[in-house]
Amino acid sequence: MDFATTHPHDDDKMHEECGVVGLWNHPDAAAVSALGLHALQHRGQESTGMVTHDGSRFHSHRGMGLVGDNYGDERVIRGLAGTRAIGHNRYATTGDTVLRNVQPLYADFEFGGLAVAHNGNLTNATALRRALVRRGCLFQSTTDSEVFIHLIAISLYTTVVDRLIDALKQVIGAYALIALTENALIGVRDPLGVRPLILGRVAHADGSESWVLTSETCALDIIGAEFVRDIEPGEIVVIDDSGVRSIKPFTRNAARFCVFEYIYFARPDSIVEGMPVYDARKRIGAELARESAVSADVIVPVPDSGVPSAMGFAAESGIPFELGIIRNHYVGRTFIEPTDSIRHLGVKLKHSANRSVLAGKRVILVDDSIVRGTTSRKIVEMVRAAGAAEVHMRISSPPTTHSCFYGIDTPERGKLLAARHSVEEMAALIGADSLAFISRDGLYRALGHVGRDDAKPQYCDACFTGDYPIPLPDMVDGDGRQLSLLTETN
Ligand code: AMP
């Protein structure tokens, strides 16, 4: 996705904030995968695709827009014949919203067909792409999935799994990858487990079983699958008619799961790495209330992202929780719109002030994050216009000071409000009477640790700390110097 400092846009590099579903041995593989993709719609709204296999042939559908717009037409589902499927929802950034980038990607090899879909971001994709182009590989898209396809194509190993391992040893990044061959469904999680991938199972009345690989448990719930386990960091699972086989080709490192999945990205009804996201958000809100209490009459969430943490804040502070801002559900996420002007407009379309709750009141607004500051500024203005006496903003994440290079959409660092301003300056810029973010240690405490530095596991929190756990080779310039935005500390 679009989070980058100077180069990714310039290099036409892809940043993928996505959701994936893979299904093995299900009589309604396409329809059931479409349901799973529907549950993962929050992970990507710009395009969706699916590849199925019917025992002898592959079938595919790739389209722009939402899951419902694509698979609502039963002819599409009928065309996706077979008992095995992989599907993908994708969010893309400006300029890259084209059909050729819609995943899964598919290619024919001497060993047969292979479809690949992934969530995340390779940090050496630009370097690998250049090397592959020099060797004669013709790229059809700008998605990192195609890097995997070419690396698999040129590998000297024989089996698909050996070729995949060969490819994985060359890529650097944060990814959850699913692949479908004629004989197997394959899932891979990056060596630090930054992006999520889980295994589920459906037990059928006739004693047969289906296997599911997907990004979040909410996709299992909708299709009636039970959660089996998280795929381990660096693990490859190969699912075929003989069951599930696990391969661990990497040396083991301490996991660094993305903390932003808890804060914003995952759906609140998902259980992530054993912890319900909803509970995590409420606990973060309670910790935020302990850290940055202020006298007020009412706690108001910025819907929907601020709701669970505002509930936690209200319960801890004893101040009543009210819906002072109403969200229009028929508008997509504002952040998802690619240009600044539309994003501004989107905030107005999406939220309206509930005057009866706000007029004359001292209001604490709770949201999950401030990125560019667009949302907070508009919301504070709206709440004041509705007659609020005071507006205090509380944010359930630490200040977003650094861009993500691992699969969450954040803009280049220069556009991050917290990269350029102190908290006091930010309060003035968004027009709030006060502004506070949860501390780094407070966030870790809320997630069950003593503090950040001795947490086991530690999360990937690079967006809040600048501590990037996976190398960023693409961020090195032609002379081997690291690009300046990364060497600054904040
Ligand atoms: P901004 O308006 O740029 O400050 O963005 C902050 C708002 O965007 C908050 O209300 C968040 O809930 C939401 N947000 C934060 N990160 C993301 C993301 N990666 N994708 C979509 N929305 C986000």
C-alpha cells in the first residue's frame, strides 16, 4: 500500500494492505471463499480476485470493486468451478488501481499452473525486480506477488515447494502468502510473522474435512469453520489430500506481529494471536484513560474505529459513553480514497455530529490514530460547530511518527502529522483543547506486558518507534546510503 517515504511511489512500487482466503476440499469452494472475502472486506476494498481448481483445470475471476459487486452475480461463482480456491481483497494506492494488479496472479510452469496471492510488502522487491528484468523476466504487473512468480519460474529446483523455498530465501519483507497448485494449497508466513495467517477446518457431515487458510478468524466464523491454529512465523504449510504438512525452512527468530492489527486494522470480532481484538481495544482505551484523564461530561468515539477503545475509556473514567458522532455506513473508509481532496470530502460524507449529545458539553473524543490529521481536524471542527464547550482528543495508539513498509497503508513520512509536530503543536493544528496519545509502554501494558522493552514477544511497532525489525534494502540509494527519512529518530 501507499505508506512510504521517498521512493515507493516514484518506483511504482506496490504496497498491499490485503486479505486472503484459501480453501481446500470444499464442495462450494468459490461461494464459501467469497463469503470469507466478504468478512475480510475491511482489509481491502479496491479489487478482489479468485482462482479455483476443479481437478483438471484452473478458473479465475478478477475484478475491481467490492466482494459483493463481483461475486453477487451467480454466473461468476458458477464459472469458478472446483473444490479448491484462493481469493484476495486488495487495497491499492494512487495510480496502481488497475486490473493487471488484481490478485491472485496466475502463471503456467513446466510443473503445471500456479496461482499466488499475498498480503504484505516485500522490502527488497524493487531490487529483485531490477535483477529479474535484467535476466529477461517480463513483468505484467507492479504487485510483489509477481516477484514470487518469477523467482519460482527461474529456480533450478524441481518441486513447487522447493522452488517456493528457494524464492522465499531471496525475498525480504512482511507477508502472508497463499498459493494454489494442481496438487496443493500452500500457505506461508514471513519469518517474523508480521502479517497474520491462520489455519481453519470445516468438518462435514459425511466425515470429510475442508481446510482453510485466511488472514483473520472473522473469515472462519462466516463459513462455519473452526480455528485450528496460527501459522507460525516462517512456517510453510502444504495442504493436500493427505492432510496438512508443515515445513520450517528459516532459522527461528523472535516473532514481531504487527501491533497495528490490534489498534486498527483487524476486525474487532477477530481473535488475533490468541487475543480477541475487541478486548485488546477496550483495554487500550482503559489504559489511555488512566494515562491521560481529563474532566469531561461525555466520551464520544470517532466511529467505527474508536468505538471499543472509547468504551474502555468510559468504563475506566466513569464518564458516560455517548454516540455524539453518527457514521453514514454507505460511504467507504475515507482513508481509502486516493487523493487528498476526496479524502477531505469523504470525512464530511462519512460523519455527522449528534447535536443533542454535544451541545454545551465537555467532550472527550476517542479515535485509534492520527495519520495526516485530516480526520481529527474535521471531527473536532464538527463537534465544536455542534456546540461542544470543550473538545479533548484521546488517541489509542502512540503518535504515528514513521511510515510502514510492511503492509499497512501510511503515507510518506513527511505527511505524517506526528513526524513533524509535537503533541502540543498537533493539538493546536487539529483545534483541540487538549490531545494525548497512549504511551508505548501503556500500549504494551494493555496487551498484557510489563512494558515495551522487555515484552516477549515484542510487536512490530515501527510506525510508532522507527524500530524497523525487517531490513529495508529498497530504502538504500544507488550509492548504498540509507535514505535520510529512516535515519532520523523521533
Ligand atoms: P488521518 O485522517 O490521515 O489522520 O487518518 C486517521 C484516520 O484514518 C483514523 O480515523 C483512523 O481510524 C484511520 N486510519 C488509520 N490508519 C489507517 C489505514 N492504514 N487505513 C485506513 N484507515 C486508517
